[in-house]
Amino acid sequence: MNYLNTFAFQFYPYIALAVFLIGSWVRFDKSMYTWRTGSSQLLSDKGMRIGSNLFHLGILAILGGHLVGLLTPHALYEQFITAPQKQLLAMVAGGVFGAVCLVGIVILTVRRLSNPRVRATGTAGDTVILLLLFAQLLLGLYTIVASTHHMDGGVMMALAEWAQHIVTFRGGAAEFVVGVHWVYKAHIFLGLTLILLTPFTRLVHVWSIPLGYLWRPYQVVRRRQPTLRYGPRS
């Protein structure tokens, strides 16, 4: 069992990240025209706008919270917020944005499975990824329930140590998650699996977040000037 834990939480993260980086580079280099979201909005706009907006708002907030919460060393914030307070903040924020994301992904899932045009033009991979994201979100929400049984911040600190050991290429990372609840382990493992699958699915468009829209100049549209018409010369 310890060997399985070591593989899943010490070596598998690097395998997933390597496949993510190398696979994305190879796909961009060899199959650039497949680098797209595969949007089906033109086929049916019903539920697409609200579902997509809620899903992306929720998922971006959750990802941002994970990155800040897991990768910020405890020493940088311990003077301002305690570990239990940080855990409570994470639970509240995660619950709010998780609920927003859940509503969005339910709309998108129902749309993909019930709309014949969307279902016919999609791929099996699109459906599988959507269902995996749905499962990952449910696991994440369940971690909030599991966290209510230990409000001392200890598990959060252990998970943060695991993440920081991984990104700094230190050994012993798997030891920090040996004794945590199974739902945390399942959430981490499925998250790593989604990272590993990204280069082979539409998730690859995470590389193409249109940040340029934030600072590009406004498009100037001018009215067309009336053209002068001249009559025939006498």
C-alpha cells in the first residue's frame, strides 16, 4: 500500500506534468489546427451562455484558490491568518464558487447529453472529459464536508506541504498524504489525471486564455462617409 501511495503522490505528479508539457508542445507543433475549444454554440445556443459563464467563473476561481492556498508558504501569512482561519476561508470560498461551477457544469452536461445536434457533432472524449470534470467537482465539494470533522487546519497544512514539496522537487511528498481522508487522495489523483489528459482533449485550450483582451485597444468603428456622386458630363 505504501508503494502505491508513493507512486500516486510522489511520481505520478511528475508523469502528469511531463505529459502535459511535452504533449501540449507536440500537439501545437504537429496538429495546430486541432488546438481549439470545439465550441458547439453555433449548433445550439440554449443554455450555452449561462452554463459556460458559470462554469468558467467557478473553475477559474477554484483553480486560483488552489494555487494560492497550496503553494503559499505558511510563514508568509501566519502573522495575518491562522491555519484554522485559512481552512474556514477555503471552505467558504470553495463552497460558493464550487456551487457556481456545479450549476454551470450541470447545464453543460445536460445540454451535451440531451441535445441531439450537440451530441452528434461531439466526440466521446468530449463527453468523458466533461464527466470527469463533473466527478472532480463533486469530490472537491465533498472535501468540504470531510473538512468539517477537523477544523484545526492540520490537513490543509499537510496538503500544502505535499504540493510545495512536489513543485520544489523534494522527496518525501507522499508522506504528507498517507493518513488523510480518501476523498482528498481521490481529488488529487483525478486532478493529476485531468492534467495528464489535457494535451489529448479540448482542455488544451487552457494555454490559450485570451488575456490580450484585457489590454488591447478598443476597436474604433467610424460611420461610412457618404460618397459624392457626379452626374454625366455634358
